[in-house]
Amino acid sequence: MTALAERNSWAAEGVDDLLKFSRKASQEEPQLVRTLRGHRGAVHGVAFSPTRRQLASTGGDGAVMLWSFGMRDEATRRERPTRAYRFEGHDGAVYCAAFRRDGRQLATGGADRTVRLWETRARGESRILRGHSGAVRAVAFSPDGTRLLTGADDKCVKVWSLPRRQFVCTLGASELAPPSGARPARRARHGGGGAVASHANWVRAACWSPDGTVAASGGDDKLVKVWDVEAAKATATFFEHEKAVRGVCFSADGTCVVACGDDAAINVWDTRTKGLLQHYTAHTGPCTSVAVDPKQAGRYLASTGADGTVKLYDLRQGQLLYTLEGHAGGAAACAFSGMSTKGELLASGGADKTVMVWRSQLDGCGPAPAPKAPAKAPAPSRAPIAAAAPPKPPPAPPAKGVPEVVAKTLDHVVGQLDAITSTLGALEKRICANEGRVATILEKQ
């Protein structure tokens, strides 16, 4: 089932020419920090290491790039150069990547229908998981690092045990009961050979909940499913998307699931009430990926779109914060850094063969801290008392029109009303769809 992959071909260690610093921007707004060039095809996936200063990217050129960011040299006060390593082994495009929580292992999935487990500390050595009969488009490590979730064009979402690198189950298999008196089919060791499908079409995205007991997936059947992994059974199915679902992720506390799709929509559901909470349509084309900031209690969300933009949202306020432009083509993937860095890092990859690293500055978007009292009262001055200053002129009367504070408040209210209107529209579509299903069932009876 597993085999050692070919030795990795390393890229040059000094890749200053692959690194381009952006112009200095305002500290309050997100800014482009680096543009990484090394792929020979479109970038399909990006992932930050949870514990190390590393970023992985996958592309249509069949390569996996591992970028190691240089630490700051305190002696010279300059940042050391970034090093890039090129892992080769997949036969065809590589669509996705994910790090294990300790950062020592990287999982990738590709068009060759395999999943590869790379040792990030070794020179490109990897082991292969075989079982999917279609291109693998989603990989995700469980929070404890002992299981792997994969989704593919064979319509299946599979769970693997990593200590032994063995197939565990296909989500949805428990929903297909065998005929009366028939013996249940024997589970294939490699995960293939069955007619079980988790979705009715290609699976584009899959992820774990923070506690590792629940998973979510989305695909070309326009559905988002929430799974009880232990029972391999769907506990919720959401129908709001009108086109293929491209990305899914959980909130930091696991109570909400976020999904995006080719209908340019981003939907947020409550996994407890199974209700739609928020609906966004910020992109002008298909929305290709979503990611929740792991360091801000899941308050902020990032998305990429075929319009080439990266957008940042405040989920607590229900509004769009920033639109980042830089990719020359469509943007296909985004990921937040989970490390404690000065200014949250966000990576995006696109059709222009580049990976862009942004400093999102979201750590400064929270509520302002309460003013602190001085540690020690200032000593009284012994300088002679100065003459009284002339009285200040009376304040100028306010300018005609709407005050700036009121205007901003009205803009925020209008934005909230737009979000509510979009949400109500999505709910109306869901009600109509359910009424149609009920009518069909009644006719058959």
C-alpha cells in the first residue's frame, strides 16, 4: 500500500531572486510582504506549517514547493533569505496540501489519484496512500495528527489511520444498509473497490472540526455535508449553494461551518441549529477557497476568487473589511499562519504561478484597549506660573450635511441590511426546494 517515493530534486538554496518585497504600506492596513516565484504552472493549494516558519504550495506543474522563511538576524537587523525546496513525485497536477500539527509531515493530493506523505525534515522522501479512483482534491490532518481526511473526484471522502497508513472508512458507507439477509461487504484494505459514494459528484473540499469528531465536505453536487466521523454518517446537509462548492472550513470553536462555491457565494451555517447565519457575495466570479483565522477566535475569514482578489471579512460584524489585489489571474487558494507572528500572515496562490504572502494586520482590528493609568503620578512642577493663555475661539459650527460618524453608521446599517436580504433570499430558495421535495414525495405516495 505504501512505497518510498523518488528522491526529491532540490531547488537552489539561495532564492533571493524568487523573493520580491512589496512597497512599504500602512501598518494599519494589510500589505503584501513577499511574492514567491518557483512554480511553472498555476498554484492550486497553499498551507502554513503550524509550528515552523514554512509554507507549502502545490501547482499544476506537478511540484510541491516548501518555502522556509529566514529568521531575523539580530546582529545585522536584516531578515535572512528565504530557502525553497522543490519536491517531485506526483504524476500530474497537485491540487492540495496540509501539514500535520507538529509540522514534520506534509500531505498532498494530486491528479494521479494518490496521496503522498512527505517528511519535511528529510530530503523529499514520501510514502504513498492509494485508494481513490479519481484525482485527489482535498487533504486534511485531524487535530491530533493520527488520521487523514481525503476527498476526490471519485465522489468519496475517506478517512485514513496514519500510524499504520491504512484505510479506515468512506464517509457515508454506513448509510447504505445491505439487503435483508445479505452479509455486509468486506472493507477493502486500500479503500477502493466499492460503490459507496459520499457525494453525488466530485468532492472539492474536506476539513476537520477543531475537536476531531466531526468533518465537513463539499462538492460539485452543490451540497455541503457535515459528518459524524466515528459513525461515518452525515448529520447535516446544506443546500443553499446554486453551483459547485469549492471550499469548506470550520470556525475556531467548531459551532459553524463556512463554505464557498462557483456561485460566488460564501455561506455560514450553525452546525447545532442547522440554520444559515450569514451570506456573502463579495466576489464577482467563482469563490475558490475560504480560511478562518486560527488566532483571533475565528473572528476573521479570508476568501479567494476567480476575479483575482483576496478578501478579508469580520464574521462578528458581518461585513467585508479589505479587498487585496495583486494576482494577475484568478486566485485559487488561501491559508492563515497559525504561528505567533507580529502581524498575522496570510498566503494566497493563483493562476499567475505565484504565491503571495500578506501581513493581514488583523491582530490590530479588535476593540481598542482601555486606557491605562500612569504607573506613577508626575511630580509637581516648580516652574513659575505662566500667564493665562488667551481664550480659545468658539468652535466652528458643524458643516452642513451628514456628520462623518453618522454617515459611517448608516453605511454599516445598509451593509447589514444587504446581508440580511441576501440571507432571506437564500432561505426562501431553501424553503421552495423543500416544498418541491415534499410535493414529489406526496405524489409518489
